[in-house]
Amino acid sequence: MLGSGCRLPHDDEASASYHNSPLTDSAKPPSEAAPSEDDLTEAFAHYGTGIIHEMDEEPELALQEYYESARKDPEDATLVLGVARRLLQANQLDKALSLLTYATSRPGASGAMFSYLGVVYSRLGKPDLANKANRSAIKRSPRLFLGYQNLFLNELEARRKKAALAVLDEAARVPGTGPEFLIGLAELYANYGLQVPAEKPAATSRAVAALERARRLPVAEPELRLKLADGFDLLGKDDQAAEIYSGLLNPLPDDLLLRQNVRAKLANIYLREHKPKLAAEQLGLLLKDNPTDIEAYFWLGQIASEQKNFNEAAEHFSRALLLKPDFKRAFYELARAQIFGGHTTEALSTLAKAREQFGQDFALEYLSAVAYTERKDYTNALSRFNSAEILSSAAGTNALEPEVLVEFYFDYGAACERNGRYADAEKYFNKCIELSPDFSPAMNYLGFMWADRGEKLEQAKTLIEKALKLDPKNAAYLDSMGWVLFKLHEPREALDYIHDAIRLTEEPDAVLYDHLGDIYSVLGQKDKALEAWNKSLSLAASEDVRKKVETTGK
């Protein structure tokens, strides 16, 4: 039907004092007289015939009849604008121009008619006439947004950026505008910020100001409230967006699609704001409405993984894969959750299935290496690390995020160290530091490895000092510093670091108490040494520590 499609602009302040249009190339002379009874009868007949053609699925014939109807009754703004919109959609620009120039030549032509005329002139490549039409639209209906929008787009297309911004600022100064006007204005400010990056902060600020004005107005329509919230969301104003989204859910809307859309947007905001509990709540409610929402399961899995609830995470990722068996990222995340949940056999099975489906790639080999490392199967782990490294080199360094490569080389180095391949471990830890000079875990691990082996002690101390400077309250780093000082024959200085490490460790650690016992032993404090070693043995069995206790206790 004629009224279907995009919503017409609101014509709120048509002036009856404007009697002709100087904007047309081929407009007929204006007629002061209102349409006669015969004209209105013909208009009605054409409209009725158009409806019949519409019902018979003859859109071209229907549009011709609607056009004739509007020509006979050019003062019916709704009819004229509806036909003009249909003509624009059908790319019948000449007819649209003929209709609108005739309609705008009459007394009391609305601002909306002039704004549509501006659109037609723009489509015809006549920017000067388009701008004149849009200026007439603004003059007649200053609170009708379409005229400003047309002017802004025309100025931007002509690369007159300052003029485009001036149009928006002009619109922002109009008093009494409604929420739809202000939301549209905010959208154009945001668009301007994207087109002119140097002006983005200022444009964003003005966009937010427009949305705040809209927010203070009563907005009853859920669609418009959703659009307002979306505007705040787009501009990074999470609190304002979340408040409006939440309001849309209270009371719970009957519209299922609206409800699901709002819950998904709220969950996304809470994820961005690192509020996992609130995000999980929305995702759970989303799944109640739609138990087949794959993304909801995936993000619930991510939240559970971040909270180290790996078994729960694995359940969510498994459900996502059940619904979408080719969801590659869910395969990776499921394997990761299984690895760190202590189910390495299941993880390797998951990765084997992914390899069959997607082929070999860096992520699959890397995760397989991590799984074998967790099983202390360093031979297979190093083989997979090597395959992953080859694949990363074949893809090119730029194919992977630097952060991923840093973590990869760190894990590779750790596996090498545990397998006694110390030269390779040193190589990969140094690669970490080259890629990320502030990556303190690699500095600490390499420094501790040297210290533990009694090698490069001064270099080890320097690395651990750098790590501690970046993370002064890290218990592992404090232990490393105490250990390297011990190896440098500075046990008294080492003692304070070990005590600090023990104090800052959430769970008692056998290695720390072993180190403490060694330091007390060198300091000649036999009783304290035995106490520390016995504490270490109570936490973890160790033949080396047991021998120290036996030897010292004699």
C-alpha cells in the first residue's frame, strides 16, 4: 500500500503565507485556487484504482494512478509525500520533480514537500537548487529535521566541512525540537566525527549534548527510546544507554524481538564495563526467551572462563557448538576451558575434531602444545610448539596480534625450560622481551632460570629488578629477587624479599618455604631453617627438601 515503507517526516509548522516557489526548472504557474470538486473526485478515483493495481501486484500501474491522484490533489501533503517517496524509490526522478514542483508552487506548501524536493534535486545532481529547496523547507518548518539533514549531506558531499558543521550547529540552536529531531541531529554529529577525525571529540561532545536534551523529553514510543539508547551506546556513554535499555525492560515488553535486542545490548555494555555478573544475568534471560541463541552461550562461556569456572565454561561452549558445529572460535575456547579445567584428554579430542574440520592452523597447534604441557608431556608439547611456530612464520608476523605472539613465545620458553632445553628457553624468553619490552613474566622467568642454575647472576638480577619495578607486589617476582640475592651471597638482603613473597602469597607455597629454609641455613639459623623446610614438606613432597631436613637435623 501507499503508506508502507519508511516513515514520513512530520510537517509541524507549514506557513500559509508563501505562495510560490522560485526553485523549479519547469514548474507550471501556480494556481491560487484550491482543487475543485471534480479534481478531488478524480483524485479519489485514481487513488482507488491504484489500490486495486496494488492488490493485483501491479506496482508500476499502481504508482501511475497514485501519481495522477496527487496531481489532482496537490494540497494533500500526506498523499503527495507518499507518492514522492514511492517515485524516488522507483528512481522516477522526473515524475517526482514534476509532482513536487507543482505541489510546492501552491499556497501553504509544507516544509516537508520542500525537503523532498531538495532530495530530488540532489539525486538529479543540482546541488544549488537542492540547497534552495532545503532552505525553504527549514524556513517553513524549522523543527522538521529532513531539511537540515539534506543540507548537511550536500555540504559534506561538496567537501565543505565547515559549512556542513555549521548546518548542524544551526539545527542545534532551534528551540522546541522533539526527541526524534535531536536523535537525528546526534547521529549526524557522530557521522561528521567519522568523516572529519580531527573534529571527532568536539562532534561527539555535541552529539551527546543533543541526546541529553532528547533524554529530558518524554519519549513514549519504545522504538524511539531504543534509538536514543543506541545513540548513547554508539558514543560510549554506557551508563545512560544502560539506564534506557533497562527502562525498556520494565515493565517487560510483549515484543519478543525488542526484548531480545535490548537484553543483548545490555549484556554487551556490561561486558565492556567488566560487570560479568550483570552480563551473565541478561544473557541467561536472553536464553530463556531463545534457548538457541548461540552468541549468548558463547559469551556465558567467556564469562565463566574469566572467572576460572572452566567446567561451566566448557558446558556453554559445548552448547554453542551443538547449535553451530562450524563455530571455529567456540572450538578453541572449549579446548582452552578443558585444558585449564584439568581435562586435557578431552581438550586434545576437541582439538583433533577441529583439525579434521578446519585443517591445521596456528591456534590449534598452540592449544595442543599447551594441553601437552599441562600433561607434562614435553616431547609432544615441544613438537606442537614447533609446528605452531612454523605456521606463524608462514603466515607472516603481521598475521598474528603481537600480544598472541608474546604469550606463545613465553609458553614455548617455559616448556623448553621444563624439558631441560635451557638455551632454547632463553631464546624464546628473549623473543618475548623483544616483542614487548615491558612483559615482566618473561623477565622474571628468565632471571629466575639463570639464578636457579647459578648463571649470569648480575643479568638475572637486572631482569628481575625490571620485573619488580613493573609489578612491585608480585610474590613470584619477590621470590626471584630473594633467590638471585641468595645466589649472589647476599642472604640477609634476600631474607626480606622472601618474607614479603610469603606474606603476599594467597596460598602457602612449598618453594617459598624451601628458599626460606636455605637462606636461614646459610645464616646459621638452624631451627628456623628446619621449621621452614618442614613447612615446605607439609605442602608438597620433595626428596631434596627431605634430605635437607635429615642432614640438618642430625
